[in-house]
Amino acid sequence: MAVAESDFSLASRRRPRWSRHRVASAASPYGLLAPALVVLGVVLGYPLYLIARLSFEKYGLFELIRHKGRWIGLDNYTAIIHDSQFWHVLLRTVGFTAVNVSLTMVLGTAIALLLVRVSTVVRYMLTAALVFVWATPVVVAVDVWRWLVDPQFGLANWLLTKLHVGNFVHHDWFVNPWSGFGVITAVVVWGAIPFVAITVFAGLSQVPAELIEAAQIDGARAWNVFREVTLPLLKPIFVILVSLSIIWDFQVFNQIWIMLDQRPSADYYLMSVYSFVESFRISEYGLGSAIAVVMVLIMFGFTFVYVRQMVKAGEVR
Amino acid sequence: MKVRFLVVAIFAAALAVAATTASGGTKRAQADKIVVWLQDDAKNGWPDAVAAATKSFQAKHPGVDVDVQYQQWTTHLTKLDAAIAGNNAPDVVEMGNTETTKYMAAGAFAPLQAKSFPNSKNWLSGLKSSCTFGGKLLCVPYYTGARAVIYRKDYYSAAGIKGTPTTLDKFVADGKKLMKKYGKDRNFSAFYFPGKNWYASMAFVYDYGGQIAVKKGGKWKGTLNSPQAIRALTKLKSVVHSLSRAPLTVDEAHPYPSIPFAKGSVASFVGNGWEWPYTLDPKVGNPDLAPVMAAYPMPSHIKGRYMPTFLGGSDLAVPVTSSKKSLAVDWIAAFTASANMRSIAKAGNIPNATNLVGFTKGNPKVEPFAKAAKYSWFIPKSPNWANVENANVLQDMCSQILSGRKSVTAATTTASNAITRILNTGS
């Protein structure tokens, strides 16, 4: 970088003033970016500004009706930090995200590796199945899963009982939050696998066959080939997939909200549900916004690390 | 390097924000139209009254459209808040009588004149008080309803039960007879009781002398961990364990108990008056059950009394944001006319005024419910009460107790503390 800078200073000394042509060509990328930035500013920037402002205000039902909040500084944030429920929910959300992202990545990659090995017909069938899962709207998927685990008429209970796994007659999966979250994890991971599997499969097709052959000739086993050859080559793809999965799983809402009849008990609160309940159920919009802002900041932390890694990876190659 | 850092930061921020923000949009109302939000109950139970109200309203205001939009209890307040924020609130809104206080205290409803509405001199005092705040009338009583046990006469007599039970012990003994007779069907419940049915659970609490909360010296205190309430909920747990196979993590509207009842796997359930005709609706129920259905008030553990029933009900309000308040008032007046009250009563409800009680006399489908209303309980009257409901405090407590996830003492202590905290917020 130091070298590049001195080059630049030499060049500028030689030509002290920028020609009109150079200014135009320097500005044109920004001109091209401008429409997208304006759209982002309107659909993301403005709501973000509003939510940030709300988080510093007392904004309950009384204020809602008058369309005017009352500035209370950091009171909402202090309230959150001193609320033990917030910490429980945060911990639960982080754990939930870790489990879901790991499962999604492992299973998705496994399916991608399988896709490489199977015959063309099976590959088409598998891909079609993946695309169908992908195309299923969340609301429909959640309803289907809910019927599968319905205490009275669910297939899961019937099957587990028939298979003599235990007596699952009238077993309610949501009484115990661990098994309840098991079902929710299944729904989330099931829905997230296709994207990972298809993307990794696309990446795998770009891994040069001769590299793998060479490793095999050197006596590397399948696992070693995957670890030493495939994984490093696909690292940029994995970094993107993991960061996107973290973002998606950290803010899971619909799966819980619909699965539990829009009245999840406190044991099932994740950050997004908690924020929604504080805002819309309790009508404390300022407090709810503060939770949302904290959530954005945490996500910002995650994504910053990953995006930086992504950019670094680009530098190396 | 700095520029790169900035780009990374902006990209990361954009990703994070894209993932956490959402938006929605709604249409603006036209000038010659009023928007009315009623609950699903009207659609299921008395659509004829709604149609008649709109017809007589339009006779007075030709050319004004009435757009009736049906809402669900679980989501309607969320939607109402969003609509108020977006300057798009309805002109008439139905509110549960437990929900009005919070909105009246926040100044959400326009003041009304009682004389604009029929039968206003004889409005039921309970409903009228749920519409009065700071001495002003802010909504209009709509209807009230009590809950009673809706049951299958044929199942009862086949199990050798004579008459209907008059004490809680007899009720349990009869239920056990039913379980013995039909319990081989593993979906059968003698007394179908979803785990989050807090209205019916609190009936036990009040029957045993307990209360949800009491106000002392200007401060609320949750009292569900009192010895009386703990005794009541322990009793409830044993009743539900021996007589019900309903899911323990759902409430009494998901599904309505009338749905498994119509399928024949339920001998009785605690229901609102309108759930009887709803059971017979060919679209969601079974009309063939008409001759074998009946109802009786839930018996108390004290002989000769009924278990106190929750006196639920609805009111109709005009949001302050409405620009068509006088049209809204006229529609409410048309809707609460005596003739429509007759249809509403016929569907199993108690009409909004004392001079109309005759509508329920001699109607076997309403009389048991009117009888049950003799003993009743109501929620603590605090502007914060709706938040207790919306935070699912009581639903969660009931579900935890009935499913055995927590002991009665632990669950009631958690709930009482939450109630104390929520009711005293901001006071």
C-alpha cells in the first residue's frame, strides 16, 4: 500500500491538475451507484433513522395517537440493560443462531457433495426437490410442519408411536421449549438448506478436477481432499453463506410467530419476537425500537467481521 | 485502507439493516365510505344483523359505502395501533370490554352522546362502565356473553348420567363415567379444556375465593399465588388431567373447541353462547348435532351455586382519528337497534340493554348462559390490564400448570410478580 501511495504522489506531482476527462471518469462509478443508493436511502435509511429516533423517545399508545413522542434520552436502553429477560432472550437467540447456522451449513454442504457424486437423473431429482423446498413460502411451510407435529392428528406422533420409539400419543411438542425449539430448528434448517446446497454445488463444479486428482495420487483420503483442497478453494463462498445464514437465523420470526398461534409464550422469545411483543403487544414502541437498534448493532458486528474477511480473501487471491 | 474500511462498514450496515427492517402499506379511505372493524364473531354468528344495520344506515345516507372488515381477537389491537400510526384507523371499531380502558385512558376514542343511541337509558351497567372514563362516554355497549358448559345429551345418557351436575364433584364424577365409556378413542375428551383457556381457569380461582389482583393504597398487587388461588388451580389441574385430552399449549380459539366437538370426539366444553350455533354451521361444524346439544352453567364447588363466569363482552367505539365521526355514530346507532339486538341475542348473546332481556327468555340456547351470568367475575380495572393479556401472562401460567412444566406455586408466583409489575407501570 505504501508503494502505491508514493506512486500516486509522483503521478500527481507530474500532472498537478486533473483534466476534465479524469474527473468525469472518476465520478462515473458514483453516478452509476447513485440510483441504488437513493433507493437504499429511502427504503432503509429513513426507516432506520425513524427507529433510531423512536428508541430515544417515550412512545406508548398515548404518544402514538398524537403522533408525537417525548424525548427521554437513553432511558429505553437503560431499561433494556437492566431487564434480565433481555439477556435471557439474547443468549437464547445467539445459541439458536449458532445451532441453526451450523446445521444448515453442514447438511447443505453434505447434500452438495452428494449432488456431485450421484448420477444425472438423481441429481436432477434432488435439485428439483431442493427448488421446491426453496419455493415454499414460509407461511405455508410452517403450517405444513405444524400439522406434522399436531398433538392430535400429527404424522410425527403417529409414526414415532408405530416405530415403537415411545408412546407419542397426544405428545405436545411445544410443552417443553427444548423440543419446541427442535421443531422450529427443523423448519428453519429445512427451509435454508436448498440455498446452501445449490450454491456450494455450483462452487464445487468450479474446483479443478486435476487438483483433486493430484491430491488423490499423493494418497490423500476423501476427508483430507475436502479439507485441504475443496474447503480453501470454496472459502469465499462459505464466508458469504455463513454470514447470510447468521443474518437470517438471528432474526427468525415467522416460524415462531405462526407456529405458536401468534401468542408465543415467553420461553419462545427470540430477539425479533421480543422486540415485536414489546412494541405491538405492550404498545411500548420506544422500548421495542431500542431492542431493534441493539439487534441491528449486534448484526452489524457479525457482518462486519465476515464482510471484512471476505474483502481480505479477495485481496489475497 | 480507510476507504475500504468505510465500504466494508457501509456494506455490513446495509446487510444488517436489510435483515431487520420491514414495512407495510394500506389504502386510503374514500370520502363516501366508512370503514367498520368487527370481530369474526359477528361474521360467524349474526351476519344478518350487520347486513340489516348497513341497509338502514344507507337508507339514511344514500351513496355512502360501508366497508365491514372482520378482525381476529389475537391480532386486532396490533392492527389498530398500526392503523392509528398510519392515519388509517377505521371509523368504527369493536373492542373487547377488557381492552377499552387502556385505549380510553390514552385518548384513542372520540367522546359520544348517549342519546344518539337506542336503548341507552337501559344499557347494562357492566358494559356501560367499560365505556366510561373520566366521566365521559367513549364507546357504546354492544353485547355481553357468559360462558357455560356446552354438552352432548346423547353421550351423557349413554354413559348413565341423569340430569346435569350441580356440584363440581358431581361434574368430575360424571366426566369420569364418560371417559370410561368413550375413552378408548384416544382423541376423546369428556371435558375439552385447552391449556391456555385462562377465562375458564380464572373461573376456578374466583370460585375458590381467589382473585387475579387487588388494589391497595393506590398500588396493584398480583394475588394468584394466594392460598385460595393455588387451591383452585390445583383442583383445575386434576380436573383437566382426568377429563381432557386437549392440547395444553393452545388457547380456546385455536381451534375453537366446537370444531373437535362437532367431529364427535368431545362430550363437553366451556363455551360462549355463540359457539353453540357455530357448532351447527355446516361450513365448520355439524348441523346433525342440533337435537343432541344442550348447555348448563358450570357448577361451583359449593352446592347450589354456579362457578363465576367471565362476563365478557364487546363495545363499539369511534377512533379520534376518524374524519367521519357523525356517519360512524349513525352506523353504530343502526347496528345497536332493538331489531338487530334480537338477532344478536338469538345467536347466543345477552343484548346490551335491560329492556331487551326478554329476547333471551324461553330460548334454550341462551337461557343457560343468562343463568350462568348470575355469578360472574371481571378483570382488574386498570389501563394497563390489556398489557397483562397481551404479554400472555395468564395463558402461559395456565399452560405451565396444566402441562406440569412448573409447579402451581412456581407458576403462580411468576405470574403474580409479572401482574404486579405491569399493572403498576407508569403509575
